[in-house]
Amino acid sequence: MLTTFVVLALLAQGQPASQPPKGARLTVSKQRAVVKLSGDAVRGAPVKLSWSPDGMVMYLLTVERDLWGNEKDHHYLLGMADGSVKPFEGEPLWSVQYWAWKSALVCPGVPDFKIETESRTERKTATGAGAGGSLAQNSGDPYGPGSALGPQGAAIFAAGTQSQMVTTTTFKLRGHVFSEFVNSRPILGLTYGWAPEGFGAIAFSNEKHELELVDAAGAHTKVIPTKGVVLPAWAADGRRLAWLAQKGRGKFALMIADVSREQ
């Protein structure tokens, strides 16, 4: 009986108070940094960010890769009130449940509002790869080839891919490409996050790595100024939005803002 009560309580916390009014536009309050992340406190590249049901803690998963491609996971709990960063053993069950709908390809409750994926392999050269002549430069993947080498990584990667086969996986939202993974494994939820069921909206990192919101009706809201955005994540009540902003090599800030709707 107690277990059933706990499960029902968690589910209730994850439900929005009401359906959003039609024609209402998403607005985002002034953003603020609540947790600072650096190589001293966090090891590896962030790949998962989840809200706890009570909204007081966030779970962060990072992956550390060596020169041979071997991966090691690191788990952390981030305190929303005190800015703490604490190592943790494994992923909490509530994070698994949250991530299932946050990183899905289909909007919770709106089946025709979805992300389309496409993968293609073609031969490219660094000088013919688009704007700036860099294959990595146009990628929506912040951890793509060359990223571990710092600011010069993209140029080094481009030089090393002269006339090579390149696999590109794109994420599209209603025909618009907002993220690309070039010669790297696509990570669901890394560059986008759905709002909970009943809100019909998505937050994503666009081609300039800025935070952008779109609702099921097609209304766009660009959050300015933002840059280096990864892992946008809505709170379970749909009223707050968090994301990581890259502040330099191996440095991030956990940002948060309130979200509301205006007619």
C-alpha cells in the first residue's frame, strides 16, 4: 500500500496543473546560473540531465572517453538551492522515468509533433564541407570529432577528413534541421528536451547553439542571450526550464529560467 501511494504521489507531481490555452505564446524569464561545473568537480562530457520529482535536485551523467574510445560514466547530483555537486552511485530510478519522455522522438501527448531523424554517408573534403570549410563546424553535436582538442579541434578534424567517407545523422523538427551528428553516435535528448504531457512544446539547441522553444502550434521563442546550450530539460510541472551552458573547455553552468504562456 505504501509503495502504491509513493508511486501515485510521484506521478501526480509530474502532471501539469492544466492544459495550455490555445494561441498562448511561451515566454521565458530572466535566466540565472544555479550550479557551476568545472573539471575540478565534474569529469567527462555531460550527456544526461534530469529533474527530480520535487524539483530540488538534478541528476547529471557525464561520459569520459580516452584516446582509444573507451568510455567511463560519472554520476552526480546537483543541488538547485545550494549549488552543490555531489558524486552519486548510478542513475536514480526517477531519472530513468524522466528521461524516457524527455528524450523521446515524439512529443508527450501530441503524436503528430515529433522529431525526424535521417542518416547519410557520403564522401566529403574539408574544403567542400560547407560554411567555413569545416565539417565539425556545422554540427549540432558539441562533442563531435575534434571537440576534445579545444578551439582548434574542428580545424584539425577537417584537415584529417580530406576526401573521406563521412556519416551525418540529422535531427529535424517539421522539416527544419536543428542538430547534426557528424561521424559520432547520436545522443537522444542531448540537444533537445520535450515539455511534459499537457504542454505540447519542445526546447532545443539550434544550429548556433542558442536555446529555442517551439510549441505544437508552431510558435517559436528564441531565448536571448544564450550560447553553448546542451541538455535543455523541463521540470515535471512544466513551469521551469534548465540547461547547461558551456563556458569554456570542460566548464559549464547549470542555467534555469521560469516558463509561462502569454496570449
